[in-house]
Amino acid sequence: MDQFVGLDVSQEMTHLCVIGSDGKLVWQGKCLSTPEDIAGNIRSKAPDVLRIGLESGPLSTWHWHALKAMGLPVLCLDSRHAQATMSGQVNKTDKNDAYGLAQIVKAGWYREAGVKSLDSHAVRSMLGARAQLVGMRVEVTNQIRGILKTFGVVLSRRMGEPFERLVDEACDNSDPMLNQTVRSMLCVHSCLKEQIRQLDRQLMSRARGSAVCRQLMAIPGVGVLTALAFVTAVDDPSKFAKSRSVGAYFGLTPRCYQSGEIDRNRGISKCGDGLVRTYLFEAAGTLLTRVEKWSALKAWGLRIAKRSGLKKAKIAVARKLAVVMHRMWVDGVSFRWSAAEAEAVA
């Protein structure tokens, strides 16, 4: 008899539930949240397992890859979809959640969440760390400026002048306690700046070694960060049947609310990877305002800006960039600057 397993994974313990093809309970228990312990229990309690379901979460990537490597038929279920399915249960417990997941994979009424490769997760972690450090550097910079303004010292914004030199000049004749305070924060600022520089070198080296990233960086406005973030977020371009779906995947399409006579659009959905969405928005702004060479994409975006404003134009161009990048990746073609060039290729 076919068997189905539900895993409710927590940081220390994992609850397991095994049911048969008739939907009846076969075994319930718990074990340590390690792939080896989970696999051992599944093989002993469910030797004829057909599907294993676990929700997407912080540990799901590790468990999914490890259990797949052991030859187990594990599925990563979309957590929102799974929770909506199990919301009718009276008592929410880990044991009941495992039982509900087992019933979901048995019925086949689930939405499988795509699990990216560990290599993509490693690059994505570096991108996220860099973004965090940049935010910390901005916060420290603003804190230094705010402290000095309290004492009437306003830092100038001389073009090309390092921030550290401006602070040194401002603190030369200041109060000793103020000088110590500012220089302590300046030390943190310099350390953050150096770590960001090292991460930039690593990311640039990674982008240069990737043929897909080099191909996408030929698009005006798309740089190292945008290309790497897009490639690692998509991971497998074949999972999108249509390129236009990529814009919705990154939350760049309008949210709609419709009920009876009410039909409203409420701005973009902001679903998916926020960092990729930010980089695409910045790339769109660069294309519209800083890239001098004209292209069909830029002309299209400027027409929208003239009609609806620059912000909406950036969002529209960001969505179009996501579609174009995916299509280039799938077809292996170069960026086409003009509509005539696209027609010639077609």
C-alpha cells in the first residue's frame, strides 16, 4: 500500500505522520530535526512512501536537498497554501500539522514551492549581506552628520572628497569628547566600507565567470548586482512557461480587488524577492535618466513617464526588464536596441 508522510519541522524536533492510501493513520512520532534522523524514521516506518511533504521555511532548503540526495520523494509545499488548507482544524499543534501535510500530499491538492540550488542560495546570501552592510553604512553616516549638526558643524558635500576626510577636517578643533564619539563611529564606517568593497570584488568576479550574467549585463542599466540577483532568484528559467509571468513573480504587477461592482487596482503586489525588485527598479531609473544611448525600451518608458509620471514609468520599465532578461536567458540572444532590429531577427 502506498504511504504518504507529512513533516512539521521545527528548529530542534520534527513531527512525522504516516498515512496510507486509504487516508488512515499508520504512524505518528517525532525525531531530531536532522536529515539523517528524519530519513531513518521514514525508511523504517514508511518503506512504501510515495510522497513526503514539508512546508517552505528557514530549514526547508537544507532538508529538501539532503533528503533528495538520499533518494526520498520529498516535496516542498508553499506555506501560505498549506496553512490555508489546514486553517479549519480546531487545535493547531505540531502533530496535527504533520497529519494535515500528509493528507495534503495524499490528495494532491498542493502548490509546490520551487527550491533553489545551494549555489544560488550562497550568492543570494552574499547579496543580502551586502545590502545589509550598505544600509548600516548609510545609518552610521547619517548618525555622524546628525551628531555634528548638533554642535553647528555641517559637513560639506565636495565632489570626490572621501567622507572620512570631511569628518577629520570637521573634528580637528572640536571638543575632545565629541571628537572621540565621532571617531569611534568613523572607525565603524571605515570597517563597513572595507567589507562592502570586499564583497563587491567577490560578486564582480562571480558575475564575470557567469555567461548568463555577462549576457544580461549587456542590457543598458543592468549591472553586476541586478544580473546576479535576477539569476539567483530565478535559478531555473524553465519554470516559467511565459516570460511575462516573471514580472508578477517579483511583485511588479498591479494588485486587483474585485467584488460585484467593485473593481480596483491597488498598486503593485510587492510579492516575491524584494531585493531583486529594488535592483530592477534602480536599473529602470538608470536606463531612463542616465543612459544616453536610445533604445526602444527607453523610448517606451519615457512615453509612459510623460503620460503618468517618472515613478510609474520606472515600475513599468522594471517589469519589462524582468521579462526581457528572462527571454534573453531562455533564447540565448543579445539585447536588441531597436524595434527594427527585433523585427529583422524575427
